[in-house]
Amino acid sequence: MKKILKKRETGKTAELIHMSANKDNWPTIIVCRSFDEVDRVWRQAQSMGLEIPQPITFSHLRRGKFEPSAINGFLIDNADMLLQSLGGSVPLKAFTMTVEEGETE
């Protein structure tokens, strides 16, 4: 699993769009926290001249609104915001991730 850690407005979403547009991994779907974010990512891909599968919301992912056998993988945009939204107004203080053998932090 690739981790993209950069400051705001430094191309994280653009990198996901390029990954999603890669025909070797087709279809890899971008997951966003809201419909507004889905629209933003879709428009950004269009402005970049890249064809990507229609992004979905985290809500759709949780409800299984996709065909698993037809998808090569998921790309989560703004995972920190998505995780924060799970707790509503209660601040997210930390989260952990497992680094697989051979991966770097």
C-alpha cells in the first residue's frame, strides 16, 4: 500500500488521479468523504485530461455499492479528513497504520 504524505495543495489528489487513470491498474476507484469531494476529484481529472472511473463516497464503499470482482483497488483521498468525519465534532487525535514487510514508512 502506497502512502502519500504531503502538505495541503501539493498534488496529493493529482497523484491519486494519475494512479486511477493508469490502465495497468484499471479500474482503481478513488474514494472520497463526500459528494462534493467526488465532484471536485472528477472535475480535476477532467481538467487534467485524464480518464478515471467515477469516484465514490466512503458511504458507498461502506454499503458495498460497487461490484468487487470488477474493481482492481481503491485509492482513498484525504484519509485524515475521512477518519475525522467518522467521529463528527470529536477531534481525531491519532491513528496507526501497519507497514508491511518490505514497505518503508
